[in-house]
Amino acid sequence: MLPPHPELRITDLTKRPSTPSLSALVDGAGVRRFYNARAAIYHLARALRADGRDRMLLPAFHCPSVVEPVLRAGMRPVFYRIDRGLQVDLDDVRRRLDGDVVAALFINFLGFPSGFEPLLPELRARGILAVEDCAHAAVSIDPLELAGRRADAAIYSFWKLVPSGVGGGLWLSPQAQLKLPPLERAPLKSSVVRAKRLAEEVITGLGEDSLVARAYGLAERGRVRAKRWLTRPSAGEAAPQPSAASVADSISAGQAKEYFFSERLAHSRLPWMSEHIMSRVDLAAIVRARRDNYRTLAARLDPPALIRSALPVLPPRISPLAYPVLVPDRSSHDLRLREREVPVWTFGSTLHRVLFETAAADVVDDAVHLRDTLLLVSVHHLLTTEDMDGYADTINGYCAEAVACASN
């Protein structure tokens, strides 16, 4: 099964630079590059904290990678409602505006523009910075340009669009100039891990039967055996056991990834290899492929009763992150669809614990509903419209079986 997100292929490193490249669009818009989008949010929040106000409005439905940097910057999140159609509740935002709020962040879910613009006059009158989170879709098409920039600041995540591994950005309007610190080279360990991951993606793209893939597999098996031998307990020495406290405090691997935040990486520059990839991939072809795949799924999906499309109509210019469907009890279906080779994944399946500690019950209820029902089907450029036809047939057939079983 192809991966849910775009991966690096050898042609991404060898082809001639595309025109315009993602790097050129970033430079032309005056976007400040960061190691990832979390770092961009962190530095924005830190700069705003100097204002003296310490509250930032955030959507109740989110990925913790939006919330954790705000907390690390010393700010207090205040959550506003996202309705079950993935739209911002404008009245709920207005109710939460007060003298302690310095910024409000709005996510363009899956690349679809958030409807926050009616709030802009009031936010600006109060001196509240409006932040458009474009992490799900860094560009739009016709013409090909950076997405967003309707607000006072914009957040970008480049690796979700192109196979750069990492990469984030922060755009500030001329009226929102903030002091941002200089960045340093990324730590050696993270550079080695990142290089290994990119190399594995390239090797995977060559095919498992290629000479390079077989040689790498042999070397990797040898490395794993050597590591196990070197880290084995000495004779008579018991293997270390986790303490009761560490077991009790542990979280799942998925949650750990969602919550992960490194101040060292937040202060690191975008790696040169990521820059190189951003300058060479065929950006226009990537966006066209995403749009074609999205429209194919929208036309072909016709599941009986069990699921429904969350955003069936693709507006002009949008570069979609994925195709969203809503399915009751999502967690009982996504693994079964993966077993059938459908590249499905989730967004918001982990909500930050601070939401449950601080937000109003009705705000939490809608976020939990989306968490438990939203399922995404990949539409990235490594997939084809023929793949989409096959996935649609599989999903339609699976839903028909599930409905038939439920009725028996």
C-alpha cells in the first residue's frame, strides 16, 4: 500500500528545478522558514507574549501540534467551537474576545479556507492578531501561489505538500512585524535520523526487488542484530524494567508523536536537503494530481448509509490535503480499510488534554464528535486516478458489507 503522505523519490533529487518552485514562492512572499510548523507557531506566540497579553484563541478541533507550542511559549490557549461541518463558529469566537487575548488562530481544514474573514474588522480594532493556519495546504492554483495571507499572519507546513521531510514557515503582514530570533543548525542526531528516513523513502520508491533495496535490507538487518547484541544485559544482570510511575504516566506512540515538541528543533534552520527538494519538485503537477484525485473520489464514492462525504465539492484553486468522510465509530472501521489497502488516516484523533481541562462542554462535544467520526483518504501525487477508482470501489463494497451485517 502506498503511504498516506508524499514520500521522496529519486526523481525529486535529480530533476531540473520547477518554475515556480516552492522555494521561490516562499521567498517571493517574504516567508520566514523554520524547521517545522510547530516552530513557526512557537516563535509567533513568543513574540506576541512580549505584548503583555497571554491568551490565544485556538480551534477546539485540532492537532496537539498546534496547542503544545503555544503552551511552551508561555501563552494560555482559549478554545472556540468548530461545528460538525468543520466551520468556525463566529459567534463563539466573538464571545471569547477580551482584553487578555492577543491572537486568534484559524485552521484551513484540509486546505479549505476557514470562514474567519467577517471577524477581521473586530479583531483588528481590538489589536488582536488574526493568524491563518495554512499547514494543510501551503499553495493554491490558478495562479500557483502561496495559500492564505488573508489575515495578519500565516503558518505553513511544507512537508505535507512536497516530500521534504520537514519544513515550516511564518508569513507576517507589513502591519504585523514582530521580532524573531536567529536560528541555528539542526542537531547532528536529528540530521542523521532525517537523512536515513529520506534515504529509505527513495529506496522504497525503487521497488523492493531492486538491487539497492535488497542490499539495504541486508545491511539494516545486520545493524539491528548488532544493536541487540551490544545492548544485551550482562550475564546475571536483569533487564531494566520501567517503574510503576513511568508505566502509569505513559501515553501511546501516536499521542507521543502528536505532542512532541523540541525547543532545540524550534530554534533550528530548515535543513539544506529540504530546501533542495522544495526547489525541484514539480509543484503545479503535484497540485493538479491532488485535485484530480479528490474529484475522482467525490464522483465515485457512493457508500450505502454508513459514511458520508464531509466536503464533497472541491472549490476552484484549492490544493486539498485529503478527502474527508464522516463515519460513526470511526476507530472500528479505519484499520479494516487499511487492511484492504486503502490509505486512510486521521486528523484530530488526539485532542490536547488542555481542551478537556479548560473548554466549555458544548465546545468539547463537537470536537469529540469530529475526533470520533472524521476519516481521511489520501489524494497525494504518488497516487493516480486509477488508484482512486480502486479505493472508491473498495470503500463502497466495505460499506455495503457493513450495512448488510448490521441489518442481520
